Amino acid sequence: MINHDFNAEVAPFFDLAEGRRLAVCGLAELPAYLDGRVSHIISLIDPRLEFNRIACDGHLILRMHDIDEDLPGHSAPTAADAGAILSFVAGMAEQEAGFSLVVHCHAGVSRSSATALAAMLALDERLDPETALADLALHRPQIWPNALLTGHFDRALGLDGSLIDAVARYRRDAFTREFGGWD
């Protein structure tokens, strides 16, 4: 069952490899991570929300709506956003052997989970999208990766649709478990 309790206890960091740790959270959970354990933060924020830079080794702030398609009057996730995120992750990995990355959006469900998946895949070439998605879902059961952002990451990472397909299957299976199917 999908966990819709966004105020649940803050999840611990998810260990990747080589001293690299990842956490996915929502805006309300973010302060719990700001105790000196975080080296880098990726903030995926609604365009009109006031939000200030956080003191850490690196903080990337991108403004976009959580939408799965381009809609007039909205700021959809773009290929440029995906590129900026992947550049940030690559730079972080080059500069530091070990790091603690927190990726957050408003609820810690959609934009942040798509971004965390891309970071996992970019940091470990041996990891496939299905395994990354399963690992992330164990850490953050309520994930529902943003489909538009996932598509941008799939193309930027040269995954030939495998990330898009894995997320589509995950979303279909999660929906079926929760609601009994698409019908």
C-alpha cells in the first residue's frame, strides 16, 4: 500500500556506495536533515514559493511545477533542469569521495524521487533503473516519480527508454496495489 503519511518519521539516509548517502524528503521534513549531516541539497521548488539557499557544501535550487506535461501558465520540468541536476551530481561526485545528498520537493514524492533515481543511476553505472527504483521505494515507499522529469533524465543518461519503462511499470503496479487496477 502506498504510504500517504507525509508527516511520518524522517527516514534515515539511504547508503549508496563509497561513503555516499542519499535522502529524499518533503519540504516539511527538510529541517530534520539540517543538523550538519548534509553536504549537498537539491531543492525542486514550486516557482512562486519563497525559499532561501541553505548553507552547505552545495545547494542547487530549481523552480518547476509538479506536472507530467507542458501546461500553459505552468513551469514544467525541462531537459535543461535535468541537465543542471546531472551536472550538479557529477560535480559533487568529483569533488568529494563521500557525501550526504538530500533531494526534496514539496511533498518528497514526485520531483524528488525522479531526481533521486537519476542521481543513483548517474553515480553507479552498474545500477539498472528497475533495481534503483526498487531500492528507492524501500527507502521512501510513497514515491511516485514525475513522468516528465523521468523522461528528461532517461534521455540525458542515454537509457533508451528503460527508466521511462521502469517508472511506468512501478506507477501502474503501485496504483493496482492501492486501488485494484486502472479500471
